[in-house]
Amino acid sequence: MISDPLVEASQRQSESESTPFFSIIMPCFNSESYLEESIRSVLEQTETDFELIVVDDGSSDSSTSIIQDINKQDQRVKLAVNKGGKGASGARNYGASVCVGEWLCFLDSDDLFEPNALAQRRDAASKAPSCEFFSSDFFRWQADDKSPAKLQTDVNDYWKFYFKKAGTCGLYILTEDIAPIFIKAPLAWTGGVTMKKSLFMELGGFDEALIRAEDDHLWIRGATKTGRVGLIGYPDAYYRIRTTGLSQGTGARTPYSPIMLKRLLKEPLLKNYKSQISDKLELETYLLSLYYRECGNRRLAIQFAWQSFQASSFKYSKLRNLVGTIINNS
């Protein structure tokens, strides 16, 4: 998490300069194949009141040269170097600590914004001035797939249930017992999030101790802290699904969600939701035990079967799963 926010912001902007409405934070690691396209998608926004902080996390390719060349054309693009190679979370946190915008948006260096993304988000912020956290619908597409991109709300029924209240181009402020909704499945994706910088800093940013699921960890805490999230029905970004880079695409089931949930159990902000977190942890570890059982990974199958049994407060059904896992993998 961020340990010393805003430490360099005053060094980057004189008092005479105006504060941009948006700061877009883009982590970058060896992204030369996609980087310029992603940056151009920001520069082509119809809303122009922004700065783009591209945070290099130790690239060994031509990424930094690409950023510097674009900066010569448009000084809204700024290069920040994150020393130490802390991954996407560390890069985003560093970018947030040195940016000066009132609102934060995040875009990975292989993803894209729709031309009206920032305009739609600014309009939402003006319509709901008490809301500090917005989430937009988005498109998903495989990097090497010729098929059309798919809306998240078309492929995810949970998202569809809530986002349909906003309509295609509308806005819906979700306030109904929001923490359990986000614990079950966060209604936010990094490239579709718009968050007040002050809220981001108050939350401590992304948890850098988490290798994956650090985004869900932040969205759950943010939704719980504010008690409201603005759902923007307009799909305004493209998520490029691939298996390399700082933010890897979706693929095989991974063990990172349980690690994130265990950290949430220790989070004072969510002390009243331990039951819901435990239920989610029970489900995730159970599914992981079945997944690794099918893959023939005996050690991990047993490990997650045991964790599911523990998270369930030792339910008989999870004991059966544990015993079955041990027997079938012996």
C-alpha cells in the first residue's frame, strides 16, 4: 500500500498551473507492442482536462522511448519511473502519489479507452457529486481472436443484473447493502474505475503484498468505505485478454482470491462482514480443490479442500470433499 502519498506532487506542478480533473495512471512493463495504441486512446478523448502518468516498472524494451517521444508532442503525457519493480500495484500506487488530478482512472498499457470515456465519467461525477467511486461497463476481447469484443454485462449475469438499472447510457447509484454485493463479486474492473483521489489515498491504494486480486481487494474496501458506487451503463473501455504483462489476462483458476479474502478478514473496515467473507472463502477454496483435483495436483487439491473445510466451520459436506480428495488422489 501507499506509505507516503503526495510526496512528489508539489515538485511536479507549479502553483500557477491548474489541476486537471482526471489523472490517468498507466503501469508499463515491456509494453512496446501495445503501448502507443493505449496512450493514443487516451489522447484522443473528447474530454481534454487530464494528465496521463505512464509509470515504467523496469522495462528493458523501447517502452520508455515511446513515452518520451509522445511527451514531446503532448506534455499531458508524463513518464514516471517506479524504481524497484513492484509490479502493477506498486506502479499504480506510485503514479497516484505523484499525480495531481482530482479523480483517478487506471488503464493498463495494453488496454484502450473509448473516445468518450472521460466525458461520460465526468458527466456521471457531475450528476452524482456525493459519489466518490464509479464503475463503467466495458468490452472484453482476446488479443489473437478475430471475433467481436463482448460486453462484460453480456457475458456476466451478475454484472448484468445491476448494470441494467443504469441503462445503456445512464447512471445508477448503488447503495443497497453494498459490501456483501462486492464481496460476492466486485462490480468493477480496473480500466472501468473512476475514483476520487482523496478516497484512494485514504484507503492506502492497492495492497502491494497481493500478487493478484489486489484490484478486487481495493474495490471491496472502497465500496464498503463510501457505501455507494455509481454504475455507468456506457461501455467505455476495452480489456485486452492476454497472458503476459503486468496485469495478466483471465485463464486457469488461480489461488489468489483466497489469499485476498483472508486479508479482508483482518481488515477493520470489514469487521461487520466476516460471515460473508468466510462464505466466499469457503466457496472459492472448494472450487479450487475441485479444479486441482481434476488437474491431478494432489498437494493443492488437498490443501484447498482443507481450507474449505476450515472456512466452512467444519461442515460435513466439506469434510466429505476433503476425504474424497485424499482418497481419490492417493
